[in-house]
Amino acid sequence: MRFRQRNAYFIAKNAKKSRFYDFFLIYFLQTKRVNLLRVNLELNRKLFYLCTSL
């Protein structure tokens, strides 16, 4: 879990192509201490597909 979250974080951080990624970065940082495993998994999947589709 943590490994995948870090990967999604750094992938989005390295992209820096739109404010869309910044929104997800802020969202990840805000929900980092909260137990939202399902939401984080779904967001990680979306981030992964977005980054791989660029």
C-alpha cells in the first residue's frame, strides 16, 4: 500500500504538466493521516492510468 502510494505521489510530482496533478498531490497530503484505504486505492489507479496515458 505505502509503496504504491509513494509511486503514485512521485509519478504525479514528476509529471507537473497540469494543475490536475497538483490537486491530487494536495489531496494525498491531506488524507495521508486518515484511513481511507479504498479511496486511496481508487485514486492511485486513476493516477496510474492518467500518467501512463500521457
